[in-house]
Amino acid sequence: MNGKLIIIVGPSGSGKSSVMHGLMRAHPEYIYPLSATTRAMREGEKDGDIYHFYTKEKFEEGIENGEFLEYAIVHQDNYYGLLKGPLMDSLENGETVVREVDIQGFDSIREAIPKENLVTIFITVPNKGELIDRIVSRAAISADELEKRKESMHREFNRAKDCDYMVENIHGELEKTIQKVADIIKSESE
Ligand code: 5GP
């Protein structure tokens, strides 16, 4: 296996999914593997873009059948899991594969993928206050969901030291952040 799996992690509100979207637009040459989730589809999302939307029963069947490289219950309520088959095929073929997961996924992937095939990038912001502002300012999130995201954020904020790289996503400088992440991926996949 000589491909590279690039895992993007970071606390809720750090902007890691915006970074992922930017990478997907600017670098179609990389592989962006799908995950499955039991959360509801949001406006503007399509099955098969980033997620397959599963029922709880289908997800649990997938666990039984070994469909996932890792899976976790995220924000205390929904299953998320990275689909194993196509991802492992891409790594076998020597490709560069990029995916964001939560910190539980990160811990499982570190156990499952050999060190030489894995690169981890932690996206963060200069301080926790900024994260709380960003989580609160998000549209379409219920009060309950907001509380759960804040709890995840506190748990995840201090995990940068466990990653290979850390990139600060400064407010208003998303494009620079995307470029920094892209530079890391390029240097790691050469
Ligand atoms: P969202 O529902 O906002 O798309 O994602 C919520 C959280 O789930 C984010 O922290 C995201 O990184 C995480 N996530 C997305 N896909 C996966 C996955 O396949 N596995 C794990 N463990 N977490 C995931």
C-alpha cells in the first residue's frame, strides 16, 4: 500500500468543512472518500456528494458487515462512519485520499492505518472564544444541537499536539488556510 490518507480534524467551529470544500474545488486530482451518516440531510446536500444518508438500521447492518474503516457517534446523537472498500482500493493504487472526521474517527484511524500511509492535519483558530462565536452564528442549528457541538469543541480543542500538522484558520482568511493545507498535502504526496 503506497497511497497517503490525509485526515483533517479540528474542533467544531474551526472551519474544517469549509477547508474541505475549498480543497475539493481546487484539487479534483485527490480522492475524497464517502462516509455514511444517520443525520438528516441538510438543504443543498445530495446523497453521494460527501455522505451516504443511512437509516440507523442500515448503518448498524453496515457495522456488522465490516463496511466501515471506523465509525463513531458524533455530537452524542448520530452515527458517522468512513466507508472502507473504495478508500482502501485508492490507497492500494497509490492515490492521495483526503477526508475530515471527528476526533473519535481520528483515534480509530491511527490504530487502523500504518503510520507511513497517514498524515493528520489539525485545523484550529487562535482562541476558544472565537470558536464559540462561530458555532453560535451558524444558521439552522437547534439549541440542543448547539450545546452538543460546544461540548465536542471543548473536548477536541486540545488535540493539536497529536497531529502531524496544525493550521490556524484566521477569521476572513479561509483561502490562505486552504492554500496552506494544499501545500502540506502536496509535499506529503510527492
Ligand atoms: P456534519 O454533520 O456537520 O457534516 O459533521 C459533523 C461532524 O462529523 C464533523 O466533526 C465531521 O468531521 C464528523 N464526520 C464526518 N464524517 C465522519 C466520519 O466518517 N467519521 C467520523 N468519525 N466523523 C465524521
